[in-house]
Amino acid sequence: MNASGRASHGEPVNASGRASRGEPGGVSGRASRGEPGDGPGPAEIVVAGETGDGVEAVDLARRLLPDVLIVDVALPRLDGLAVTRAVTEARLAVRVLVLTERDTDDEVVAAIAAGASGYLCKDTPHGELIAAVRAVAAGGAVIAPPILARVLTRLAGALPTAADGSAAARLDPLTGREREVLVHVARGRSNAEIATILGVSETTVKTHVGHVLTKLRLRDRTQAVVLAYETGLVRPGT
């Protein structure tokens, strides 16, 4: 398990079914961010520990409070989804990135429901994995586009129609602008892209996203995307 202290580096903890220095579960790249004397640059990723056991993964997450926990679905004693659920239910300031080999629709939905902020296949290229760790550490959500597209297509038939008022009522706490921002978030746009489209500052967009998450009692952008589709605010292909 790659575990790291919280400090200021966006460090991950890795829980993998195999000791994996340099494999998709073993993040060891070092860039630089905020170190004395360093210029601006991408967040440094510091690997602080590693385990192949789910129970130990939860224990390390509690003790070290890393910014990111990278967890393999296939772990003994507690699988990766159970680890994710335990971290979420404990309200730890730790975000979870799930790695998998199976890549099934049910598993994706289960990972999101458990509180995962990211879901990637183990064969994800190293550079994409590093980018995902940084995005999750920064408060974003990452699901491989082909996986997300497949799951949304599957869910399309179960999503409510625009006439389903009971589902749409869940969005009543939002202002018109907050709904607009949620639509863009659900379409996968970044804060910078939303700011450009709406003609406002990125800080303003971040504020709106924060209000959306708070008012709807959501953990992160991934859950916001799911809710936008569940309520019919956004539908696949629109």
C-alpha cells in the first residue's frame, strides 16, 4: 500500500492486490508543488506506503490521512469497494481512486455509491493514472470516458422523464444558475470550461459547484453527475 502523510503534496496511499511499484496501482512519480525554492508546477506525488490487504488499507487511511487512497477492487479480507465504503462512512478527509480489472457496469455503480471519486482500469497508461490522482486530490472526479458512457447508456432507460416531478423536486434547493452549472458538470466540463461558457470567473464557478454539493448533500462531482441524470436534468446524448 502506498501511503503518505497529509502535508501539502496530494500524496496517495495504494492498496493493491499485488505489490506494484511502477504498476498501475503503484504511483511513484515526483513532480513538485509548493516546495521551498521551487517554481510553480504540478502537484508532487509522494508514495508513503503499500499493502495488499483491505483491512490494513483502512487502518493506514485512518492513521495517515492521505489525500488519495488508490485501492484495488480485488483485496483480501475487505475488497476495494468495502474499503471505499469504510473510508466514506468514517468521514475521513481521504478521496478514493478505484482500480479494477473487471470493469463491469454494476461494479462502476457500486464504486460510485460507495463514495469513490475515481474509477479506472488497471491497464490505464501511467501518465493518465498520474493525472487522475492529481485530479482526485484536487477535488475532482475521474471515470474513464468509455466506462462512463457505457454505464449512462445502460441507465438511460431507467432515468425519469421530464414529467417526473418527484425526481426533479430533488433539485428545488438550487438556484437557476446553480442548475445551469450542474448541467455543465454532468456533461463533463471542467470549472475553467464552465467559466468560459458562462462568462464568469473560475472562482465563481467553484463557488456555485460548492453550493450545489452542499445543498444536495453530495460528496463530490461524481455523485452530482449521477444525480443530474437520475433527476432527468440531463439525459445521455443531450
